[in-house]
Amino acid sequence: MAARTRKDVDERRAQILEATQEVALERGLAHLRVADVATHLGISSGLVHYHFSSKDELLVEMLRKMATTDVARLRETVAASGDPVDRLDRVLREYLPRSRRDESWALWIDWWDEA
């Protein structure tokens, strides 16, 4: 039974992090509130704080998750077979922003601005 509870905790944390990313894209990091994330999910702010002790922890974990995903994609692209120039081209196409609305870039630039 303990394994099931742990999975539920991990699933809830993942939901909260995904909602945080969505709300951050809508409102910007400076205007994001824990209450906004909770409302987005239809849960209480207390439940968000059960999983993340502060807004700062929530944002850091969201960005950590984004970075982990980005690095994993980069490693796949770099490890792919092919000519080195073609692989470099794929890396650049994958990671340079495609538009001003590129979500990953938008959040990283917003984070750098806040820092």
C-alpha cells in the first residue's frame, strides 16, 4: 500500500509542476501566485504547500524539471547518428527559439529577468 501512496504523491507533484508552468506562461513569473496554481488545478493552496514549502521552491522545481527534459532531448539529438555538421544543425534547430512564443525559452528568459 505504501508504494501506491508514493505514486499518488509523485503524480500530484507532477500535476502541480505542470500547472505551475502553464500559469507562469499565462501570468509571468513575477505575477504568479501559489493560489493561481491551486485555482488552475481546482485544489487548495494548502495542498500545493504540502508538496512545495514555498513559491520559490515550486518555481525552482518547475525549472529543474524543464531543464531535465531539455537536457534529455539534447542528449538524444547529439547521440543520433549522422554527420557532425548535420547533428549540430539538428541541435541548433531543436534549441533555438522558433518563435517569440517558444514556451521553454519564454520561461527561461522570464527567470533570468527575475534573477
